[in-house]
Amino acid sequence: MNKFRKILAVFLAISIAFSITSCRGPAKKPEPVRKPKMDFPQIPSKISKGENKEPVLKVYVVQKGRIEEMPLEKYVEGTVAGEIKNDWPIEAIKAQAILARTYVLNFVKTKKSKYKGADISTDFEEAQAWNPANVNERIKKAVEETRGVVAVYNGDFINAWFHSHSAGRTALAKEGLNYKKGEPPYIVSVQSKESDKAPRNVKSWSASFTKGEVLSALKKMGLSIRDFKEVKIGKRGPSGRVVTLLFDRTPVNAPDFRMAIGSERLKSTVIDEVRYDGSRVFFKGRGFGHGVGMSQWGAYQMAEEGKKAKDILNYYFKGINIVKIWD
């Protein structure tokens, strides 16, 4: 009898539990994980033509000596043609177009043109190289297919830095540019597989300068070095680039010295050797440009391997979003 009562009690307990569960209805599905809403950057009001519309720039055209109103995409065509070869892989050109567009918008938002009444200019020293004569169907296609597309971080336009050839590894902003503000979180030092098609004098180079040229460059930098007996490599940065050169015992910032002496001759701060013979300073190095952001010859290689423009940009800039802000 006791055995029968125990079996009955278990049966009743199971029945009650089942009825309670049935009354609750079907189990709720878990809430989907929602990504935080991405903030799109605002087009600067002085060039805006309304939401989702292409801005119009007042461009000081140095070659003509006057200000011209220009649709932003037209300006971008000229800068892309000025900064990258028009027969390169289309995805590399598209990556350049996105950076060019981002650069313009960031410039208008954060800087002021030295040409009165202009938003930006075709002056290479102020902005980007501009060469509309090199615009061909390939350039037009790259710009059109990325129309309105920019690179942003935390809802703001990035510093759209790029360079020709990294010599195998890109640089941080302070290391490559002597950037005075805080290190941007989206700029990292990454390995960069550069295309074998890059010219020999970009892969490796040598340069020499007279003592007078060097002293003039140091003076241009605001330094009071009137003579020196020795030039050596000082500190190097995370990518191996030279951060300081030592003139006797005086440290000189290498990226700033490169700009002062001539960045087309002292092609990068990936310097392997420095030698001074009493009348000339000799440098041997690799790569071309400051090394920060996208390497163009690295982008060339990635495009040839089948990577898209967004893949290229997301490799060289970390945590960015590629967004379209007008049709």
C-alpha cells in the first residue's frame, strides 16, 4: 500500500508541474543583440546643399588664380588623379577616392584655407595634389562607384593619411608625422605587403646633401645649429623608422627634418644608414612617404589579390566605418 501511495504522489507532482508549465505559454525567444547606432558625420554647413545631397566647394584653383564653385565629387576626381596612377587596379583607386573625399570634408570642417573666400585649394602644400588632366574613365568609375562614401571613426571623419610605400610596415602618427595631438586610436602599425611592381628607387634609395643644405634645413626648422661634426641615427619608433637624428649630441626630429630638407629627395624615415664625410651627409633607406595610414603600393597588392576597397581601408585603419552620406 505504501508503495502504491509513493507512486501516486510522484504521478500527481508531475501532473501539477506539467499543468503549470502549460499555462505559461511558449517560452520567449532571447532578445537579439543590437549593435549601437552608428553616428554619421555632419557635412559642414558652409558647403552643405541639404541632407543626402552632394556638397559644393569654393575651390581656389592655383593654376587659374581664382576661386571656382565645384561639386565635391568633381574636386575628388582631380585629387585622385593627382595622387594615384590612373591605370592601377580599380579597387586601389576606389580606396584612394574614399580617402580623398574624407580628407576634403575633414579639411573643411577643421581647417581654414589660406586663400581668402575659399573652402579649399588645389595647392599641394595646403591640401592634396590635384591633376584633372589625368582624369580618365577609370578614375571617373572609381569616384562614381564610391560616390558619397567616407571613412569615419566614432561618428567623425578620420585623418585620411596615406603614403606611397611603407617598406613593409606602416607607422604610428607621432612616429611618421611628428603628430602633435594624441595618437588616433584608428592608426596602428601593421605589416604591409608591398607590390613587387613598385619602382626600384621607391623600394630602396640613397640621397646626399651638402652641409650647407643641411644647415639651411635645420634653420628652416627653427633650430640654432650652426655647425656639426657628426650625424647619427638616434631613436627609432615601433615600425623601425628613425624618430630622431643626432647632430653631434643635439636630437632633431626626423620627420620634420625630412620635410625641411625635401621629402622627394629624403624619401622616408626608414633610414638604414647615415654617413657624414665633412662636406656631405649621405642617407640610405627604403620606402616613400611618411608611412602613416594606407600604403598605396600595399593597396595595389591587396587589390591584385582580390581585396575590395573597404577591405583595404579596414586593414590599414582599425575600428573605422565606411559609410555613404549622400547619393
